[in-house]
Amino acid sequence: MNTVNRVVVICLLLLLIALCTLVLIVPVPFLNALSIASGNMARSLGNVAWYVLLPAGLLIALMVNAAMVLLLYLELRRPSLKTIRVASVGGGEVELNVASVADRLRQELCALPFVVSCTPHVTGQGKGVMVRLDVETIADIVVPDQSAEILETAQRVLEGNLGLKLARPIKASLRIAPPQRGERQVVPPAPPPQPGVSEAEAVVADG
């Protein structure tokens, strides 16, 4: 949004510079041209029926106002923090990069045996951090148990290892990978019978 703001401000400043230059250097010709143009526009609009002019003007006004309100909202919206302050550090201040926190969470969570992939979304808020996890797991899991392990691991990494403070409880979104199809179970061959044991006894023993 910073790029859009710069472009809008630059365009407005260039337009203002051109208008100020024309008004201050050649005020009379500029005002005469503006008067003629406005008169022609007024006569043209006067020939349009009111039931056409009113809806068209209302639609254009709504579009312009919506665009201005959107730009104003994006300008006043508080940007997300790119660094997070560590809560428990004595004798100074330490800040962690949000991307580094996300990488550490991804590394720790992907080390769990049932996790296939993990995408942490870390956002700084005030003196705390908000975390949302998108986790893909293997098919054979017990959701309550593994969910609790994921949340406990993430909380341990954030508060214990990194010294951060949670602004809100961690949210996790699980996606269970479908079981792989087309795989056949390989049955190991039966061990050879021991010397002195008949085949019948070996079959009975295997059964």
C-alpha cells in the first residue's frame, strides 16, 4: 500500500503544480478557458434528461467515494509489525524478526513424526504475537491428541525458547493428507524350518 500511496501523492502534486503554474502565470486566459469549458459542459448536461443524469451522477459519486474511503482506510490502518519484542530480557531490549519466528516454528513442528508440512502465520500485535498454523498431517492420527501436541509444541517454542508473549491463543488449522492408494503390503517370507522339525510341525507352528 505504500507504493500506491506514493503514486497517488505524486500524481496529485504534479497536477497541483501544473494548475498553480497556469493560474499564477496566465490567470486571465486560464480562467476564461475554464469558464468556456464549464459553460459548454453545463449546456451539454442540460440537454440530458434528468432521469438519466441523476442515476449516472449518483453511480459515479458512489464509485469515487468508495475509492476514496478505501484509500483512506488503507492509509490509516495500522501496519503489521515486522519485528516482535522479546518479553523476558533483562538489561536491554531484544527484537525478533517475524520471518525468523515463523521459520523456527516451521522447523520444530515439521520435526513431529505425524506432520507432513506446516505454514505458520505470525503477526505482531502490541507487545505480543498472534499465531495461526496451517498444518498438514498424515492420515493415521488421533486428531485431539495430535492437535494438543501441535499447540503445546508451538507454545513451548514461542514462550519458552524465544521468550515471546502470546497476544491471543494459538489457532491451528489441520489438513489430513489422504491415504496413498495403490500400495500393496509386502508379506515377508516364512522362515525356513529348523533342522529336525517336520514340515507339518512347521506349518502348525506358523499357524
